[in-house]
Amino acid sequence: MKLLQVTSHYLPVQGGQEVYIQSMNKLLNDFGISTDVVQPFSRHVRTRPANVYMLPRLPYLHHVIHDINWFWFNAMLSFFRNRIKCYDVVISHYAFHAEMLREARKLIVLSHGVDWQRPAKTMADRYRALMASKTAAAGSIIVANDTDYLRMIGCPVEPAEKYFEEVAPGRWFIPNCVDVDKYQPGLDQNRERIILVPRNIRWARGIHLAIEAFQDFSRNYQNFKLVIAGGPLTGRYFRYCSELIKKLDLEDRIVWEGSVPQEKIIQYYQKATITLIPTLALEGTSLSALESMAAKTPVVSTNVGGLADLPTVQSDPVAAQLAGKLRYVMDNYGKVRAEQYHQTRDIFNMDNWGKAWLKVVRS
């Protein structure tokens, strides 16, 4: 069997979707299934693996016109059409690319979470929502890593229900999972008074919400620091958050750590007391939340998107509520920590993930 993954993000591996594709390649290769990946060209990849195809990227304009590279990549896929016919299975990461893959023998649409603003604000948002509905209506096989997406396409499944199951014909719920042996707990004596926010600096990731919640939390816990591990440390939203920190007089208590390599992020989980995931939109079953809980660092999160499917301590996306949940974890630290740790290891492990995916591919 030959399988192709179609994605706008893979190499270099920097975030959750790229790690997912890497894990998928390893899983399928271990079971004798040949896998290739097609993605846009990246100048940051010096040595391209033989199983990765790179299509020309539109230069410069993506800095001016938001999301144009998604549409450009779709246009480039039309020149890859004859090769697509050679694969037994094609996985489209997000429904955005599915229209260009109609000639695939078998198409699986994989959702990493609802990837459009609600209500839709841009042409790309409207196209994403349209393609989600269209692929569902066309009967494509759909694998979602959260129940929020499944409800958006008409599947009546509740949050945190039916993990790794075919919840309706051709509709699968396979949450994100982590290598639980990799994310081992650190020594308790090495824990520091840190609230960790392992998020890139984008509005949808809710960095300003974390800052506001931390100010409220700090009224009771004045010896903590907020460490934001993510980038970029530039741009309009970063400047807005920096001004907010000054306004709230938190400059000596909030640390901008910048982007942290995947292989080093575990050290941050092992040092932190709590991890905060303050997402406002565009989130599936967060790998950062799962990694932290696997490292026995309790997680407070909003209840947005796929976060509702996880065993985090959850809040509406409101700063005062998030601060209250942080205080709740501090007051019930051992209990919350143990419950999240065991649920993550029992449910969200790579063995469960791999078995479910093999069912989908072989069905």
C-alpha cells in the first residue's frame, strides 16, 4: 500500500501538525505501508528526504495578503494530479485541500480542529467552512482530532465521548496523543514557581488573556512568574501584549522565552508548577496540554474547541475565571496533578492512537 499526506506545513518540524505527520509516517512505515508527503517549498530545509515533495511557494505576497499561500498551494496541487492517482490512500490535512484531491482512489480528510473563525471573517475562513461542509456532504472519510469539528459537520457526539471510535459511518474521532514515556515527570525539588504558557504569539492563542489572568492570580500568589514559550517576538499582537504587561505593572514577573525547540520543551514542563492554555479559537486536542499532563504538570485551559475533550481544569475564556481555576489547582494540587497524569497516560497514548489509525487506513 502507498499513502500520501498533503499538507501546507511539515518540514521543518516546528509545531503540533508537523509532529503529527512525523508520527504518522513512522507508524505506517513500521507496518510496511509506504508514505510520501507533499508540502510547499521551504528554504529552511537544507536536505529534503526522498519521500517529501515540495511545490513552489508564492514569494513575498504572503506577508501582505493573509492566507494567500493556502490558495497558492492548492493551485500547485493541480500540477501534482497525475502523481496523486498512483496512491492507494491520500490524507488531506484539513479539508482546505480536499477539492484538489478528487482523483484520489481513497481520500481521508484529517481535521486538526476547526480552522476558521466563527463567525467567518475572511475569504479563507469562509472557504474553510465551506470545504468542511462540502467534504462531509460528499461522503469523504473524515478523521477529527476533536468532537467540536464533528459537531460542526453534523455528528451528534458530546465532548470527551467515544475516543478512537467511528462515531458515525466514515466519521472517526481520534484525539491527539503523545509518547507518554518521553514526557516523564521531573523531580519535585526542581519545580519552580512558574506558570508556563507554551503558545505561539497569536491572538487565537490568547496570550493577552493569560496575562490578565496572571495579574488576578498574582494577588494571592505574588512569588510566581509567567513564562511564555513561543514566538514570534515581533509584530502588532506582540506589541499589544507587551504594552498590556507594562500597563499592569508586570514587567518583572513575565518572561518572553521565545520559540523553544520541540526536544527542549519537556524541560519547561518539568520545571513549571502549572501550565496554562488560554486559547480563544482554532484549537484541537492540544498537544501542549497533553505533553504537560504526561510530565505530571497540571493544566488549566479554556473550554474552547478540542480542549473540551481533554482532562484539563477548564474555564470559559474569561480572565477572572481562569485565575480562579489556577487558584483551584494550587489548593488541590496533588489530586488534580495525579488525575490528569493518569488519564493522559491511560487514554492519550500512542498505542491507542496507532491502533485507531491502522483501522482507518485498512478499512
